Amino acid sequence: MLRKLWFNLAYLQRPIWDTGISPHELLNFISTHAPGKALDLGCGTGTNVITLAKHGWNVTGVDFSKRAIKIAKKKAQQNDVHVDLRNEDVTRMDLITGRFDLILDMGCFHSLPSKQRPSYIQKIDKLLDETGTFLLYIFFKAQPDGVGPGLFETDIQLITEVLQLVDRKDSTERGIRPSAWFTLTKRN
């Protein structure tokens, strides 16, 4: 409950993570894949949802911040794109059905409490199409004692036990802490 309040308060201004710019990794994916059905988890104010829609994708965006979804709906309308935006918890997503060609997570997974991560990964596996791609951006814990958001390398094993790792690109989050982009698919 406190996490939800914190995120809703963060969207009273422009949070540091809300750059309004789709990342190169997503733009590269869009340029090399035919449009299909996409799901953006933790979509925030809809930047990537709108980018995908403008490139012909049928997009659903989910965020548990009501304020972020309200802003995203306004931005989608201003950009004249039709998208499905939902105020929902990514660890449940009971009303999300079907399979997706692309599932995008830019910073949602690493913000989840560790006890919710296994069910989240199972949900991804259920929603990802057999030939779909899961694009995941995470940052790693800044503190060795594990304080604050982020993941440990061992947390990545939770994902790769369920999904197949295709590619990993390491970098830094705003030059502050280690981060990485992962491309994953269903296991055969």
C-alpha cells in the first residue's frame, strides 16, 4: 500500500525515470519486427505505449498508479493513438488475456518485492506468445547490503529458469549503477 502511494505521489511531478523518450533498445526492436500485439508493464505515463502504437502495434499498457494512467490516457489522446491503458497490479493482471508478441518491462520487475517476483515471471510466461519476445530493463542493487530497489545477479536466475535468455546488454542507469537489457523468449 505504501509503494502504491509513493508511486502516485511521484507522478504529481515528473519522476526521474519518466524521460518521455523511448529507449534505443525498444526502437531497434520495432525496426526489426513486424507490428503485433504488445504489453507494456509498468507503462507509467505511456511513452513506450504511444511509440509502439505509432508504429502499428496493438498495445496494452498496465500501471498501478492511477495518476500515471490518467496522464498516459491524455497523452495517447493528444497523439491520436488508440491504446488500451489499465490501472492494474502487474503481479495479478487477472483481466489481461490472450498472448502477446512483445512484453516490455522497463524498471517494473526490479521494483517488485522479492516475494512477488516468481508469480510475476509465471504471468509473463503465460502471456508471452510462443514466438514472442520479453524485453526487460533492470538495474542492480546499488548497495551490497541489498537496501533499495534493484536486483542481484541471482535474481536473474528466477527469470532464466522460466524463460530463455537470448541477449544481455550491460550498461549503467544514468551513469549511477549497473543496469542491463535482457531479451528473452519462451523455452522450447
